[in-house]
Amino acid sequence: MVELIRAKGCNVYLVIINGKRYIVDTGLPGNERRIAEVVRECDGIILTHSHFDHMGSAYSLSKILKSKVYAHPEEFEYLKGVKKHEYKGLIGAFARFYESVKKPKYLEEVESVEELKDLEIIHTPGHTAGSISILVDDSLICGDLVRCSIFGGNPTLSSKNFNWNNEEYRRSLKKVLKVEFEKIYPGHGRVIRREEFENLLKRVF
């Protein structure tokens, strides 16, 4: 089961599977108490990638819930503040400024998502080197692989200004197309039906 938790910055999801509860992404800094009021305890916090609008509350939330944080190993150095993401263009410059204002707190420890045996984790690099998607029954939580406006309209791709590697990103889109699912839960915007995703890729490829 996948449930949306209202938060600032990005969509935050509660995943319940095999009796375990996981929080996926945490949004911007300052969401920790809002999320903790909804999820009193969990078996782990999973980050789809290390951009600040997804990991901003991870440190504080992990302290409140006394929970481990999981991510792909390619994201570890970014989550710990050792490396910084590069954003491009004018919108990228705005993102860098906004990140400097919000000042996410970096993590001290991160565990590998490879340890989560009860979840199907799919490595979908491109947006970042360690971006992941998570398959839960007939639903795919995809981080920023695709997105959709909360006001409606067709799903869109992630902006090239924020992608780590656009060729890898396109390969990950094709990779996900081979996965069986009915709904996509994106990092931004409403739920996307599989048919909408397929139509998007037909326009792209």
C-alpha cells in the first residue's frame, strides 16, 4: 500500500508492505514534525535521490523516529555533504540559491537500499547517479524520473537542468517501461497512470 503524506518540497509517501512501514522521501527542511505526526514509527526512511527537496528533513526525521535512512550508495557522498550537485541554467541558479537559504542538514550515516529485502528497488540513474524507483504491488514510486502538475495536464520529463546524465536518464525511462505496474507515484504532482507514461515515452522516443 502507498499513501501520500502532505509535505513541502516534494511528495512524501508511506509504504506499508509485509507488516513493515517505510517513509519514502522527506521534502524540504522543516517537514519532520508534520511527517512524524502522521507516522509515529517506521522501519526506515528511504530516499529516492539526494536533491535537497527530497532529503531536506531526513536527518531530523530520523532522529525523531529513531530510524535508519536508506539510499543508493551512489548518493551517500551527496547526502553526507561531501559532494554537491551541479544544476544548470537560470533555473539551476535559482535552485542553488534556494538550497543555500533552506540549508538542509546532511546525514551522518546512510544505509544501502540493497539491505531492504522486502522491497523491489530499481536503480534508475540519470536524474542523479543513484536515483531509485520502488515497486510496491502495482505501483511504482519513481522520485523525479517523471512528474506531473498537481493542477492536471500531461506528465512530463525531469528538466535537463537538474539531470546528472541525460543519456543515463533516457535509458532509465526505457528500463522502467519494461516493469509491470499500473500507477506511478512521482516526486512531484499527481498519480500518473501507466497509459499516460507510455504515451509520454512515445512522444519522447
